[in-house]
Amino acid sequence: MSDLADRRCAPCSGATPVLPQNRARELLAGVPGWQLSDDGRRLVRGWRAADFPAALAFFGRVGEVAEAEGHHPDLHLTDYRDVRLELWTHAAGGLTENDFILAAKIDRLPGPEARNDE
């Protein structure tokens, strides 16, 4: 399989099929740190940012990549620095290869200056 981050997200519509669970699990191996949601319909990953400005800056970087790909994640910020992203193809109602491509591209970004000691 080619590096997911080197691929481009394809346009999709309501006719875009959702990935079978076995294919989603295969692609998951290409995006370490991401997990499937309990229902298997989303990719999820969380970070703890150094502070509020670092969390917002990370969202900005994610937003630039998402906009360039035409594929947009759900962004969550709680407790002022706990960042969580959820990827799923809204038009398809579940996971497509686009979600794994975007996850791999996000993984190439500088993180939100996470600290693992807190």
C-alpha cells in the first residue's frame, strides 16, 4: 500500500460506499495513534496540548490541510487544551479511504505541543 499521506482525498457524495470493517482495520495500521470509534464508523485521536493557544494553533494547521483536501474533520476542544479529532465521511455516513488519507496528513503536522506528563 502506498503511503496514505502522499495520496489525495477523492470527491465523494451520498453514493460513496462506506468501507467494509476489514478494510478499515487494514488501513488503520497506516495511521498509528488513531482508533476506530466503538461503532466503527469514525477515526478518533486525542492530544493534550501544552496550553490553549497551542490547541488553537493545531486546529488551524489541521484546518489548512482539511480545506486543501476538501475533507473536513470534527474538531473538539475541552478543558482548554484536550484536543480530539473525529474523521468520517459525512456524505457516506461512515469511513472511506479519505478519512485515513486525512489522518495520515494530520500526523505529518507539528502536534499541539503535547506534554505526556500531565
